[in-house]
Amino acid sequence: KREKNHFDSVIEQAMEELKPLPKIAYKIRDWIKETSFNDFCKAITDRVKGQEETEIVVANIYNYLKCVAYGKTHNNNMFLAAPSGCGKTETYRAISRYFEYAIPELVIYQVDMTSMTQEGFKGKNSECMTEPLKADDNGIGIAFLDEFDKKLKNNKKA
């Protein structure tokens, strides 16, 4: 368990005085209070070996969740492109499995981008990417867009 510093206490108090947060934000806040970035990072990097960029992915997720937990505005999209077989999917699996236990209510899902098409064409449209986030979680969650690089490669040929 990490120690709370003065800055954390001031921020926490100020944020609690503002608008009420979605239920999931309070669960995330509890996790943030109990879990340092280093602990979270170690849990994921112990599972995904030899991937230097894993720490960047973990930092992005941790910062996103910290913003959610304290009601801060966030725009936390990340694009991770690398060759097939380098560990992108294993990173998703490690993060997904970690949160199955740490915050089971947090929506984490993977979207296969190869089945996505432009509006009006056969196949899934872009709205289905956010369907898992439309229920009680107010759009809070983590979505991995798998095979996105192949979609870009196919569009380049057209």
C-alpha cells in the first residue's frame, strides 16, 4: 500500500466536493489509493516479458483511471503499432486478466477491426466499438482495437 502525500489529500478532498461520479469511478479510486503505479506496472510487466513499451501502455492506463477516479477531464487515446507477434495481444490479455480481479466492474474489451466497415457497407460499423460502454458505466472502460494496422494497410491500397 502506498503512502498518501499532502497533494493526494488536497486533490481527493477537492474532487469529492464536486459533482457525483459514476459508481465505477469510486471503485477505481479505491484501487488507485491501494495500488501505486509501480505495483501495477510490475504486475503487467511480469506477465509480458521483453516488451519495453509495456510500461508506456501501463502508464497511459493508470493515468486514465486516475482521471476517471477523480472526475478530471481526460482524452486518453493511445495508438500502439508494432509487427505481428510482438506482444500487443498479450499485453491486452495481461491487462484484462489483471482487472478481472482488481476492478471486476471495469469494462475491458477487444474489438477486431478487420470486421469494421464504413457506414453503409456490409459488416459492423464504428458504433459497435462503443456498445460495451453504453450501459451503467457512463462510457468508462478500456477498448483495444485489435488488427487496426491491417485495416490501415487495406485502406491504403484502395
